[in-house]
Amino acid sequence: MKASIFALLILLSFNSNACGFITGLFTTKDVSISYVGIIELGKPVQVNEQTNIPISFTGGQWLQNSGKVFKQVNASLEGSVINITVQTCLASGSSKSKDQQIVINNLTNGEYKVNYLNPDGSSVHVGIIKI
């Protein structure tokens, strides 16, 4: 019985995400723009009702803790403003990198301002995208 539970926990912690199931539950954290560094926005791609905006990071503090990995970008839309926050977590043993992108549903044609929301509530202008 103990071996079965242990095996299940191991399997759950080694999934295709950057974080294992168990480690991701306890180590997911929103990070500040100073941790993320400079964010470069790629060209938006429309897939059905979903818009994917590739992003990349330059600088920041990623290399200071090699155990922390990119987990996801949380995004919300308020009028013509897209607010984003990056989450990190501790890497699992067989972690694979997730695509670094902003995913927004039901964007209409137009221009959108992108802001980064820090954990302290402050925001930083990242750029503008056009759909």
C-alpha cells in the first residue's frame, strides 16, 4: 500500500508541465517584473476565438535560482488593456518548458496596451499589440 501511494505521488509529480503536480501545488508564485526582466511581445496569432501572444524575457533573475522555472502567464482583459502576471514554480525532475505566451479569448480587432501587474499591486507598461 505504501509503495502504491509513493508510486502515485511520483507519477503525479512528473508530468509534461514545467512543475510537477505536487511541487506545483505548493511552490507556484507570482513574480515581480524585476524577476522577469524585460518582456518582448511577439506577433499575436488568432486561433478560433483565442489569441496567443508569444513573449520572451531578457535579463531578470532567472539564472539566480535554477530550481525555479516559468509556469505560466495569467492574463486578464479590462477594456483595451491586457494585464499580465508571470508565475514560477520549482522544477520537477522531468520538467519540460511550457510555451511562454499570453492567451486571451475573444479579442476583437484593435490596439491593446499590455501591462505587467506586480505582486505588490503596481503595474508596469510592457508594450502595445495590434489585432
